[in-house]
Amino acid sequence: MSVVPTTFVAGPVKVRVPATSANLGPGFDALGLALGLHDDVAAEVVPDGVRVAVSGQGAGELPDDETHLVVQAMRATFDALGAQPPGLAVECVNRIPQARGLGSSSAAIVAGVQLARALVVDGATRLDDAGALRLAAEIEGHPDNVAPCLFGGFTIAWTEPTGARAVSLPVADGVRPIVFVPAERGLTAVARAALPATVPHADAALNAGRAALLAHALTAEPALLLPATVDRLHQDYRAAGMPDSSALVKALRAAGVAAVISGAGPTVLALTEPAEHFAPGAGWQVWSLGIDSRGARVTRGTLEHAERDPVAAGRKS
């Protein structure tokens, strides 16, 4: 069998990837939403070495070499495509907060997968969108964040023996995401460690029904979002590790707002706007983000001036 040679494109390519919120209450490890807050990442094949420049969120903390998650995802994708470039230059402008439950790691992984596909002349043919999702989910460990990051909108993701799959659905106009972002960080591994090995059958049944209702509420009837976001599988078990976030969710829900822990937390996501008099207290940044309906977007060229602004348009307090 002959081996098809790999040709890399000349010049840089760039990708804009959205923040995401997973679980959305009852949809543990399955449901996700793409939000209007983005990282911009550019990459180019160079003669040798690996150089990573990071500005914005994570600047001075994230690695600038092969161990950077974007580069790791690119390397995995190049392996899947059958060849590695001699060197890489990567520039990341990060606006998604790190370790807050808004999909920063998924954004980095999706950025790396999409950039590597775009840097190979026939990369999108060798690795189609379904294959990109499978690979991104393998790297991340679960598909609930990478699916909305790739495809945009509201996604339902699941895993079959052949890998991850997902569908993306349009979001109803009445859904207006607001995120409450605390200063402290959280780790997905720590949050998962708080979960029990088994749950009562009644709780599992309740979540199944509410997750189905949530799909309807997000796409057709936002008035049902409050009952649709009831959860008994994960949020209460994690509450001790993020007491302020748990208290904020309860306060918002008591005020009639469909609020949940975003992903593994500690960010809180409200799917409808709170009353103007509602104040979360000190220590919270409040951003109205909107829905990203397009997902990861790849283009040619270097990052432009607006894309290099780490607080560019896309969020507002």
C-alpha cells in the first residue's frame, strides 16, 4: 500500500474557539452549550523547534513548549494525519478563564485539533469533523465540552464503542446565558472525586426526565428552564467543595432563575437573566455572553489587532 505524502500549507492559520458550559444541571457528561467568549489561536509550521506565546488568561502560567495543551492536541492530530511538521510556532490569546468550569481545556484541545487539520493541505479530508470530535474527546476524556466547542449551539454528546458522537441543536431566543465567575479555581479531577460510585434509582430517573425536558426547554420553550435544570446526580455531592457557588445557585433558583454549576465549577451559569436588583455579592465577575451558534472557526492568516486583545468584544459585565 502506497503512503500518501503530507504537504503542509504555507503561512499561518488561526482558529477562534468558544467557551463552553457542560452538564447544564441534569445532563451530566452529555449536554453542553457554546458561549460567546472566545480564545484566538494561530499556528504556523516552522523549520524547527516549538514556540508558544500566551497572552490574556494563563499568561505567565501556561507552558511555552511541547507540554502546552494546544501543542499536545496538535501533535495527536498530526499523528492521526500521518506526519509531524519539523517545528511549530503558536500564538494564544486567551479570554476563557482557566479552571473555572468554562471549558478552557476543551478550547485548547479543539484549537489544536483544528489548527493541525488546517495546516495539512488535505487535513479536513483525512480527518473529517466526526473524526475530529472523536479525537478531541479521546484527549479530553469526555465529549460534553469539546462537542459544543467544535459545533456550537446546544449539543447532546454520547460515546459509542467507535468513539464520541454528538448532535448540535439551535437554541431558542429566550435563552440568555449569564456567568458568575469567582476568583478561585476548581479542578475537574477533584470535582469528580466527590461523586459517589452509585446513586439512588429515583435520582437517576429524575435526571433522565429533566435532561429530556431541558432539551425541549433550550430549543423551544425557555419558560420551562427552571424545572428542566433540576439535578440530583452531581451538584449536591460537589457542594462542599464550592460552598459559595452552591449558595449562589440556590439563591438564583429561589429568585426564579434557572441556574446551575457550570461544568465542574466553580462558575455559576444562569440560563435566563436575573432581576436587575439581584446582586451576587463581592468576589464575582458577572458576564452576559450570549450563545455561540457556529463553534470553532478556522481561517488563514495571522491574528489581527482585535484578535490580540485579551479583553476583546464578546463579554460584558
